[in-house]
Amino acid sequence: MVLPASLYPSHNFCPVSDVISCQPCLLPVFASGAVLVEPVEVSPHGDLLDLPWQTELCCSSTPAQLHHGGEEEDRGSAPSDTGHPHTLQCLFRNFTSTLGPHPETEPSRATCWDILCRVDETWDNVICDLKHPATSSDTSIPGSVALSLQHLTTLPDIEVNSTHGTDCVGEDSITCSIALHVVSSIVVVTANVSNTTAGPLVMLSVPPRMSQRLWKPSPPLNLTHTQTTEGELILSWSDPQPHASPVQLSYEVRYNTSQSTSHPNWLHVDVSGAQWVSLTGLRPGLQYTLQIRSHHPALPHLWSDWSQQHLIRLENVTYLPERVVASFGDSVTVYCVCNDLRVNASTMVWILNSRDRLPKSQYAAVNDRVSKITVRPSEQRLSDTLHCCQPFGETYSCNYHYSTIYIKDPVIDISCVTSGDLDSMTCRWNNLPIGGINFMSRVADLSCDVMEEAERVGVPVGVVRQAKCESSGYRGVKSCNLQPIRVTSCYKLWMEAKTDNSTRSHPVYITPMDHVKPHPPSGLEAVSMPSGVLKLAWVPPELPIYDMQYQVRYALSTGRAHPFWQVLALQTESWAEVLEPDVCGVYNVQVRCMHINGSGTWSDWSHLLYTSTHNSRAPDQGPDFWRVFQEDPASTQTNVTLLFEHSPIVEPTYCVEELVVQHQGSGGTVTEERIGLVSSYSFEWRGEVHSVTVKAQNSQGSSTRNTHMTLDRHSKRQCVRSFSASRVNSSCVVLLWSLQPNSSVPWSLVVEWSGQNHQDRPDQTPESRERWTRFPPTDKLLYLYGHFYDTDEYEFILYPVFADGEGEPVYTKVFRGSDAGPAAYMLLMIIAFLSIVLFVTLGSITMGERG
């Protein structure tokens, strides 16, 4: 269609061929100042261009850059008036270069803008976008840019009526629109730049709505990604208007891992003929941002806007499926995709429920990236978890993700305990994962038999409640608390998985009153009787109000963390009597209770009670003791360890409750130290004369007959003439000695012995290395019984002990394998007998002389 001549000014205008080659000519200028540029391509409407339309607007920085005439113009004869009607400053340039500036005014020497005109999706408006390319740095044409859209309607008499248009002004980019009101219309587009001459003009034809469906498409929707069992990562999407065009659109996918939104490093993938693409090279541990846009194949430059962002983050492994529901006995196959290309799937191992490594016969590698396993679900678990792990020596590296197999109708061992106050019930179970589980209950004021029968026939009874649950254990052991409760009602309890199939366990039916754990008895008392009987009594708990049975345990107090408990037979009375094996021992005593018919749970043990001994008088005498020296080379002090030998209690009228050590130095100062009932005691000795006395004590007082010891480093008197030892066998050694004639008779003799092969062990204490015994000086022969192995060497030391200190010790040894044998034993017996006879004879002679 050609515009009427009345619209053109009274000027000659150039043929189309001159415009194309940019030869010197005069272009028609409209009254509005717009320049008409006739298109090269012929549209269905004649001399108009069809929408959508896309090109560039290019302008020179000076008039001489775009205006070319003859030689005289080159020599400066070109008009300089910027308002001259045939001076051209700006032109539209097609991407195909069929219409555009002279080669000397290519974009490198001119400033250009991208321009796109299109009809919107609703076919109500024509929209033109003009913007300066983001990659251009040319600022030679400063100022504002203007777009003018004028709507022209074709009438039957081929006259053209002008309607109201739209003018838009901006700096670098403009979006301008004009509404459509008729079936077919023409839009005149004029572009202009400030500080230049009049800009170019183009006429665009809007085709009938039903006959033309080529427009800018909307962005793709529903972006999603999946992985196949071969390890392939698939990105898929859908079109917002799937039936808008009979021709399949083309797509472009872009993705990046850059966290910078201003300068993202996009990677692009072109897709044709499908609405999915396989992505490769994505690395685990990184978050990828993806977008998609589309265009019609006939309009390769008319792209849709980019879609909404879609995020992909790959873990080191991906499980297919990640969750699955199966019945007990089913075979379930799970795939593990190794997204880390450095890991080969053939090296992976499978772990069940975070602890059990599965045998290799159950899994195999599909390819270098995928391993698969086939398992059967557990029977007594609500779910199983599978980990695909990379071995590192004896350990495994497992991602925190896992595949979960939910089991239909498993049998879960749910056990419940009702509190002693009868106000709450706590239920526990094992072998369940921590997350994704609901503990459910239904309560009805019925007996459990009636409730279970009603539900079996499909009659729902009671009210459903969800309990408050808390993690309380290792490997997924949990507990849930129901509060308040109705102790005589029936509770139906089950576990429920948070899955689409609502996987649940078999229910259990519980009456809280049958599962009470009472509070322990209180007020425990123990009284030791002179007859050796320990009488116990306690107070039953206030709730629940029913008959109880009781259990008592007791143990001798030894200071150990785990004493050796003895338990009495069950009884129904709130008292008991215990026969004390050791009347002077201190015992630990506890008691607990439960329902007399055995239902429910035992209470906790009561508070620990320590018994006290029965004393009617103070001890008679203190313990016998001996000392062991340990010299400290770094100082002048000596560590003295006292080894105690407690005297047996003949009559149970008193007990020794503790020992008291009394020290008296050379200055006469006396100090005492209570040390309890111990087997040894150590202190530091500086070498001065030091006296030690050990007394036995109880609540009635201290012993009066005690053993004394005086420590002195001065020279000691000699009174032992001979000392020998012989091993009779592995359990007996015989000692023989004699005293010096005319010497002082010691108060007692002490023999100390030790095995030479064991005395230097660093883990042995003096009391474990040294053994000793005390005997009167009137004896001349002593049999020692114990372990005297012929593979060891033993040393014996004989100490004479006087009232004011120790005499000079004598030493002897028994060497390895030196058994005395029967003959030596008989010889020793004869010598002992002759010594006694000689002693008696000499005594008789002496008495005769005196007489």
C-alpha cells in the first residue's frame, strides 16, 4: 500500500535503489519531521513491514560522517546547515545489511541502538523497545533518544486517517507502546536523537490476529531436573502457551556458578525440537543457577524473556529413588550416582542403617558412575536407610544424604511406662530413624479388648492425639510423652511415617494402670542387733494405691564402684531382717517395689543406706603393724609405710570403726591422725627419733593395749647369733636362729621376706612386695607357710625388736631349686629337739648349783 501524495511535501524524492546505496538524493520529509524509508522486502500489505520487526538505529557523530556527495562536497562545498531538508543524520539498518548506512558509517564510526517492535501476547498493543547495546562504549552522540508511534487506519476509499500517537523520551533505552483498536492497522515509527537532524521513519503493518501467530513468546515454565539410573542429569521445562504455535520453539539454556549477579559467567546450550536437555560437567558441592528462553524458528532474534531461575546443587552422591515404600519381603533396588567424577562406582560400599556393611554380592556397578543394590526391608523397623560410601582403609566416607525405604505395617516394639504420680505415660522404641516419624495415639474409655475388637470390625472409637516426642538416646532411640492421661482407659499406639502412602506400624493397645513404675520406697532404716541380725524398715510410696511387693539388696561396703550385691527373696511386708556375715562390717542397703501381681515395672532403687555397727564398749587393743622404708635419694627424708594386721574380734560386743595413728617426735610433741579402716598408711620421716603408736577406735572409745614402734637411725645393738632358712617345699619354709649369749632378750622378733624376681617391679607397692610376721623371741624355729616357688629366689630378714627400738637385722636367702628335702627336714627336727634337750639340761644344772 502506498501513502497518498497529499501526505508528501513538494519535493522530488529518491528511488529506492538510491536509498539502498546511499547515493546523493533527497529523501521525503513528512510534516512531522519524519523521514520515510521504504523497505526492501515486500510484505503482504505492499510497501509495509510486518510485525514483529527488529533492526538498528545508527547515527553519525557529525553530518560529514553520514553525508557523501561529489568531489566538490568533499572539498567542503557540502551544505553546512543542519536543518537543510536533504541532510541525513540517522538511518534504520537491517541486520541483513540490505538497508543501512554507507560503509564508512558502520557502527565502529557511528552510534547505534537496537530497536524491536512487536505485538504483545494479548494482541492489544504494539510495543517498541529501543536500547543502547550494553557492550557499546560509544558516547559520541550524547543526549536523549525519542520514539514516536503513530497509529494509521486504512479506510475503504484508500484515505489515511491519523489517530492519536504516543511519544516516548529516554536517555539510553525506551519502551513505548500504542494500543490497537481495529482488526488491521498501520503503525508509523519515528526515531530521533537530540542535537541531530530529523530521524528516520518506518511503517509497520499489524496483520489480522487469527492469521498471524508469530510474536515474542512467553518464558518457559516448570523448570525441573532429574537424574537417570545411568547417571545422566536431565533438565526439562514446559511452554506457558503450548498450542500458540504449530511449530516447535527453539530454546537456549544458560547456567553459571558465579555468586556475582552483576557479572555472571554464563554457559549456553542451544536446544531444538525438545523440551529437555542433558547437562554434563556439573560439579558436586556447587550451586548452579539456570534459566531458559525461547523463540520461533522463523524469528531467531525475537527471544522470549528469561525464565525464572532454577537452582541445582549436586551432592557427592545422588540416590534413585531417594524414598520408596515397600512391604516386608519385597525386593527393592536403589541406585547410587557418583557425581564426583574422580570416584569410580565399582569402589563404593553400601551401609545399612548407618552401621551394617552389606555384602558385595548384593550390589554391583552399572557403569563408572552408578552403583545399584537390591535389598529386602526389615520386619521390625518402620524404615531402613542405605548409605553409599567411599572406603578409606578401615573407615568409610559417607555423605549425610541417604536413601530411605519405608516398610508397610512393620511390627515395632513399643514399650510404655506410667509415672508414679499417674499423670503421664512415656513410650519408647528402638531401631527407628530420628526424622520423618510421627508417634500417634487414640484413647477410648473402654477396655483394650473391647477397643481392639471394635477397630477390627471397622468401628472407629476414641480420640486421636499426637504425643510430644523428644530424642533420648543413641542410634535413633526416641521417647514420646503422653500427658495428661486417663489411667484406666485404653490407648491405641502406632508409628506413622511422613510419606505420601502414610506408612504406619501395627498398633499396640495399652492401659496405663497396667504399666506403672512407682516411686521407690522412702525412709529406709537399718539397725544392727547384738545377735548379728540387721533389721530393715521402709515406707511404701503413696501412689498407686494397691498392694506392693518388695525386693531388698545389700552388699559389704568396700569402696568399689560396683559392689557385690546380694538380693533377698521377694516379700510383701515393708520390713526385712538380714543375717550379717560380718557383725563389724558396714553394709550398703537398698529397696525397690512394684505391683504385687507383677504388672508394671520395678521402681528405681531407694537411696543408698550405709549401716552402722553395734558397739557396747571400746576395742581392747590396737592392730599389730610393721614398717617398710623407701629412701629418697634426692632428699634426706624417708618414706615410711606401716602395714597393718588387724586382730580378730572374739566377742561381737564391739567393732573397730577406724584407726588412729599417734606420732611423737624427739621434742615430745604428740599428734594424732584418723585414717579409717585401712591396710596401710605412709608418712615422711626426717631421721630423728620418732615414736609411732596405732590405736583402734569406735563410738565407745579407743584401745588401751597398743603396739608401739620407735624409729632411730643410730647404731643398733646386735643380739642374733645365727639365722638360716630352708625351703621344705613350694608352700613351706623353715627358719632357724640363735641369739648371742649374755645379750638382751628382745621384746619380739619380726621376719620380713620378699621374692627377688618380683621386688623391683614398678607396679608393685611396698605392701604387696613385702610380707612379714611377728613371733616371740623364745621360739628357736619357725615354719612359714605360703607360696615359695623353686623358680624364685627369696630373701629373709630377721629384726630383733626392743622396747626402745630395733636391733641389728640379719639376712639369709633361699636360692632357686634349693629344697631342703626330707633328709634335711629330719635333720632340722633333730637339731631342734637336741636344742630343747640341751636347754632343759642346762637349766636343771643351773638350778642344782643354786640349790
